[in-house]
Amino acid sequence: MKSLDVLIAIAVPVVWGIGLVVAKPVVADFPAIFLMALRFTVAALALVWFVPFPKAQLGTLFYVALVGATMQYGFTFNGLRYLDAGTTALIVQAEVPFLVLLAAVALKEKLDFKKVLGMVIAFFGIYLISDQPQLHGKGSAIAMVMTGGFLWAMGQIIVRKYLRLGGLTLTAWLAVLAAPQLFITSLLFESNHINVLRAADTNTWLTVLYLGVIMTAVGYGCWYHVLGRYPASRVGSFLLLTPVTSVLGGALFLGEQLTTLTLLGGSVIILGVAILVVEKSSEA
């Protein structure tokens, strides 16, 4: 890989990993679903002008947005309210073994010993993290984050089976469709929107901009740039840095405690995910 592309590939997990760290202090007081609605509104406004209108696939895109964005982020970021950013980032890695399982069922992809081993290792790492004393009583939050990972995987299966769109076009129109879904969901399940907006400080609005512009628009732009130039097995390995970034960011900027079980469980999760996503490149 060219040096510039290596830097771009490294920037993706850093940008995505820091997203949870940035969002953690905000979701303590700001409704999580409402925050995601603002995030995708910003992302849509940043991207939609530069991509074609996928009229024939809007119906499928609506369901992908519902499952893979509205429901997924609703669960994940509500779980983040009760968990450390680093812990959330590690547990959400369950999305990878969930994707492998769903691909085997829905897409008839081969489920060999290597994939089964990777899934078992990854889920064992999640068990190690969730069994810590400080997480006792937070089973519902852990379940919400894992549910978010499962819903993300479902969304990816729908994309792979039914959609044929460029990466930025997909990102832009998912944001366009997810934003109103999230606003409606927030109105149904959350309250005090006007008061929350009035009380929002500069840090809250900077977080919205980061999540919408940097994490979503720029992050996915960089991701699809390197994915279009190099084998998925090569660039996919860079994403293993995402939970590492969140864990380190949470410790440095939020004062989150790095316990032995967190480090051990996180290492086991990353090992399991690595077994699932890293493959030998066909290039010489």
C-alpha cells in the first residue's frame, strides 16, 4: 500500500473509535436516539449533494436504514449510556461473528472450522469482559450493545443481498432515510426535546458535528477510498484498531479504568475477530 493510503486506512479506525469516546459524556444527559437523529441529519446534509438518487432502490434502503441505522444505533448508544466507551467498543465487536453467522444462514456462505473458531473466541472474550464485578447489574446495557451489533449485521446482509450501490451513495441515502426515522423514534420513546436543545452546550454541538461529519461522512469516505483500491482482507485488518482506539481514548480522556479482565477480554475479542476477517491476500 502507498504510504498515504496506509495513513488513510489508519485514520478510519481512529475516527470511528474516538466517536464512542466523544459521544460518551453527551449521552449521559442528551437522549441517545435524538443525538443519532441529529448525527444523521448532519451526515445527510454533508453527503447527499454529491451522490446520485437511487430511485429504484429506495424501498430496500428504507429497511436497511431502519434495521442497520435507526434500530442499531438506538440500542448501541443507549447501551453506551451505562457502559464505558472502551467496554462498549469491545462488546460491539460481536457484530462480526453475528455477520458471519447470518451470512451462513441467509447467503449460504461457507461456515468452516476457522470461522467457527473465530466466533467462539470472540464471544468468549465478550463473556470475560461482561463477567467483571463492576458490570454486574448492567446486563441490559450489555444486551443492548450486542443487539445493536446483531442489527448491524442484519443490515449488512440486506445490503449484500439486495443492493448494488457505491459506498458513498449508500452512506448518504442511509443517512437521509435514517434521520426522520430516528426523529420519529425519539419522539415516541424520549422526551424533553426542546429543553434538551436549549440546554445543549458547545461540546454537545461539537459532538454532533464530529459524529455526522467526521465519523460518518469523512470516516466512510476514507474507508471506501482504501476499500476500492486494495483487497478487503488487507484493509479490513486495519479496523481491528477501532476498539483499541476506544479503549485507549476512554482511559486517556474519560478516565476509564483499564482492568486486567478488560485487557484480557479485549485481546481475546480482537483475536477472534482477526481470525474471522484477516485472510491471505491473493496478491503476490
